[in-house]
Amino acid sequence: MADIAVLTALIEPVVRDHGCELVRVQLNGSKAAPTLQVMAEDPATGQLGIDVCASISRALSDLFDEVDPIESEYQLEVSSPGIDRPLTRPADWTRWATHDVRVRLAAPVDGKKNIHGVITGLADSGDAAIIAVPGQGSVTVPLAAMQGAKLVLTNRLINATRPAGMAGFDGEPDMGQFDDIIEDAGEPANDNSDED
């Protein structure tokens, strides 16, 4: 299987040329037919528009046709990290502070391999995340000890990642917006048929 560090070194300049930041490079699936997953985002919005996504995909396909970094047949998948995104960079722990997170540890700590809590931030050393864990208080987890970390989908997170200009969701929908529809439904429909 191809070396992720080599792939990342090839992919990152292409992503940067498109005004984006690389979030993650990952090979999934079997060695015979892996999927190369590239996650990127516009640093200003945290999103990846469809046109930019397609352009990055074409540029990477052209590059990989030249340098052929993966020996077997593979599928290229370029996407945004999504709302419940993985946290892969130290800066993610500051950017997403106050949001819920699930962390999978490479080895158990105090008999636990998973941590669920609220991100407090990044330790001053820059190499550990601080997470408020219910019933345990503040826990410092070295980034190197993490096998993976991902934001948990909540209404707050949806609102925080919503594109500018879209209305937020504050918990309960405004049912008054349906009043006209309900009133119309109670009235008989106009009968446009010919009467005898």
C-alpha cells in the first residue's frame, strides 16, 4: 500500500493551489482496490464548494496519471470534511472549542479506549487536547495517543457550520410559518368542473 506521507506531500500543494487547506489523506479498503480519500476545506468557510472539489479532483487525477503513487487500481474521493468532521490538526482543537467530541485512543487509558466530552482547547504545549469529560472533569489527551477524533453532530454544531446567510435552528421550529397552509387546507378547493 502507498505511503500516506508520500501521498500527502503530493496532494497538499495541489490543494493549496486551489486556496484550500488539506484536512486528511487516508487510504481505505483493500490493498487490491483501495479508496484514496482526500478531505480539504476553504479556511475561511470550513467548507468545500462543488466546483473547487471537482477542480481538485481533476488536478490530482492528472498528477497521479504522471507520477503513479499507488501501484494498484484505486478510487479517488475528494470531499469536504463534513459537519461531524475529523479533528486532524492541532489548530482544530482551538477552532472547535466548546463542541462535543469523540476520541478513540490508540491504547486504553484507565481502562478506556474512547473518550466523549466537550473540547476545551489545545494545551499550551500544542501537543495535547483538553477535553471536559462528564464525571471526570478536565482531561488532557496527547494528540499522539489518539487513533482518531471526530466532532459529534449536535444542533449547535450544525448552526456553527451553516453557510453565512442561512437561518439558524434554535431548537424548536416556528410552527407559525405553517398557519397559511393549515388554513388553506381547511377550505374547500375551487371546483373548476362544468356543472350540468
